[in-house]
Amino acid sequence: KAGVTQTPRYLIKTRGQQVTLSCSPISGHRSVSWYQQTPGQGLQFLFEYFSETQRNKGNFPGRFSGRQFSNSRSEMNVSTLELGDSALYLCASSSPKGTGELFFGEGSRLTVL
Amino acid sequence: QKEVEQDPGPLSVPEGAIVSLNCTYSNSAFQYFMWYRQYSRKGPELLMYTYSSGNKEDGRFTAQVDKSSKYISLFIRDSQPSDSATYLCAPGPHNFNKFYFGSGTKLNVKP
């Protein structure tokens, strides 16, 4: 069974640009969550989608947005990039069985110059 | 106050040592207590979890939750170099899969 796939794995942007990250969950998983990981703040929850609906949102500015498609694939977008947005962005999907386990992808490492 | 506080480490131990990793949390509504392990350049993977209070053992790993003191622990017996990774505690309400992660403790087990 294929795991969670995130693209791109690495990207470099400059301040003011925008970026779109993509996540394909494990087949059959309808919940997709996004987390930002930085050395100083650790893993911070961005948002969670289920059946194309955002069910939960973390404390991030409106520059961070996401969406989910009917096939459960998800994208997140960051507009007007700032230096502080440099981080590893992790996507996780979870099983409909509801055990709470998050299956993470390997992340998209964003560097903002 | 942060939802979860985790001993930052890093922690360096010799092979075979017993390792204790700890977190505290603030929200008494949390019912699920997950431990994730993250190897360098990889995403976190679930190591084990407990529901509510008590202990849970899985091989060399034991997870412990004390809800009265809001304290979470992970013990690793007979630690191995392959255990070298960052360990993240993650308590949560479970609903809608929103979990709060500790900042992680980086463990290095020396051969």
C-alpha cells in the first residue's frame, strides 16, 4: 500500500512569492492534516480536511490556506511568503477507523530567501 | 502556556541504557496520548499510543500516562543505536485529528 506522497520535496522561494504544496493520502483515507515543523516551534497544526471540508484550523495567518479535492488529495498554499515561513511542511492522512493514528509523508522543505 | 511541553534534550546514552522521555500537557480533555518517532529527513511515524491513563507496553517500549498530573512518559529498555531519532509526544482530543505535538527530544544511542 503506497504511503502519503508529498510534492515537491524541496523548494526555494523568495519573499513575497507564493507556493503551493501537494499531498496524496493513503488510499481510502479521507482525512488530511497539515503541520508546519520548525526547529524552534516543533510541529504545529495548520488545518485538517475531511471530505473536502475544513474541519479544524490552527493559529496561522490567513496567508496559509488549503483545500481538499473529491479524490482526497489536498493542497496547501502560502501567499506573500516571509522568511519565517521556511520550514518542513508535513501532510498526514488518517484512517476512517478512527484510531487517531496519523500517517505522515516525508514533507516538503520550503526555504524562503 | 503551551499545550504540550517536552524535555528538549538532546539526549545521548550508551547502548543498552534505559531511556526516559517526558512531556507535560495542560488540557485535561486530552484522551489519546501518542508517541511518534522521526528519523532524520523522514516524516514522523507512530510508535505507540495509550488511551486515558495507565501503562502500555510494546516490546522494549513502555508508554505511561498520569492524567492527574498531566504527565506523559516513554521508556525505552535496552536502547539500541537504531533507536537514535527524535521522539515526539502528541496528546489530543482525537476528534478531527487535531493533535498537539511536543517540540521533540532528540535521542542518540552510542554503540
